[in-house]
Amino acid sequence: MKKLVASVLLIGLAVSMAACGKTKEGGSDDGAFTVGFDQDFPPFGYVGDDGEFTGFDIEMATECGKRMGKEVKLQPIDWDAKDMELESGTIDCIWNGFTMNGREDQYTWSDSYMDNTQVVITKKDSGIQTLADLAGKVVEVQKESSAQSALEDEDHTELLTSFGDFLQVAEYNTAFMDLESGAVDAIAIDIGVANFQLEGKEDEYVILEEVISSEQYAVGFLKGNEELRDEVQSTLMEMVEDGTFAEISEKYFGYDVCTLK
């Protein structure tokens, strides 16, 4: 009986400790601000030459967390497991070139802070000049990316079915290696990532003028976690007003991408 009582007490203690570590919204309750991001998504989130996490969204999130008086924890995640990470409380938000369009009801969102466009990259000598030229070609995207969602939208059914093959990879670094080797003919990708990846390679690759779609980036929180969303939103506006947002933006894009008002 003593062993039984002790076991019950231990189980109760474990449950209580676990409960203390999470908020009702699913995020951490230790005063930290844990940001989920894809570490292979430059210029928004990636590993710098010094081996540290960096990028536009990383700097924005880090500055935001510091201003909120929270310890900032950067948590790289598998992009196709982002919902599980958020629901389990491993991360407090998804902040990494995260498209809100088509997902409006799945998360609690900040206001959009940046416009984005889905484009196609191909080799200059590929003969591909328009989206129609992708008929019969092998096109690659990152799995669970905005480009995949855009192409699988019913508005682009005809375009998608025209492809010779439509492939998904875990990260865009792999996609660019596939394009370089000739394993694929084109990559569908966010314009910001495309410009970053092609810097210094303009003689080899080209971004098609015809775009797939346009969208907006925002910070995604677990559905119902409006308290943290409001705190982040307010802090972002402070960064806009004092010029910090524009300063970080200029560093990565050469201009102010801010759409917050």
C-alpha cells in the first residue's frame, strides 16, 4: 500500500511539473520566447558563416523577444512538422517567411509585416521564358512551402498538370543543387529567397518575369494564443516606429519591406 501511495504521489508530481512548464495556449511558461524556424531558408533563417543562426526573421524575432523582456530561444524545426511543434508547446510561434494566405483559420496571426511573391528560377540557357514553357519540365519545391501550396491551388491546376514531374525536397539548398546538376529544370520559390540565392549568379540563372502568385508573411501562433500575439504585435510596431525594422530590412533586402502601419 505504501508503494502504491508513493507511486500515485510521484505521478501527480510529474503531471504538476509538466503542467507548470506549459501555458494553456501550448507555449512555454518559463519566461522564454521560443521561436520556431527553418534553418535552411535564407535570408529569413539560416546558419551564418560563424555557425550561428541568423537571417532577417531571426534578427527581427530576437530583437522583439529582448524588448519583451524574454529569453529568446531559437528552435530550428522540420518545416513539415511545424504544427506538431507548435501544438506540443516546443515552440511559441512560427516566424520564418511564414505565409498566412490560405491558413488564416489555422493559426492566430500577427498583422502581415511583408509582401511576398512566388516565382520560378531556371538556368539562363534552359529556353524557359514563361510559365507555359514549364510544360513537360521537372519542377521542384520545398515540401510544405508556399510555392507548393500556390501551385497546388485550384487556380493553377492547369499549370501544375502540365509539368513533366513535380518534386518536393526537404530544403531549398537541395533544390538548388538539383537545378545546378540538371536533375530538375526549374524551382518554384519565394522571391526573397530567390534573390538571396542568386546573388552573384545572375549570369547563370534567371527569375521568370511571370509570377505564380503573391502573398503576405506574418508571425503564426497557436490558435487562441492572442495574449502573446498582441505582445509581439505591439513590440513590432515599436520597432517600426523607431526605425529598427527598416534597419534590419535594409541589411538583408536593400530596402524597407515593411507593410505594417
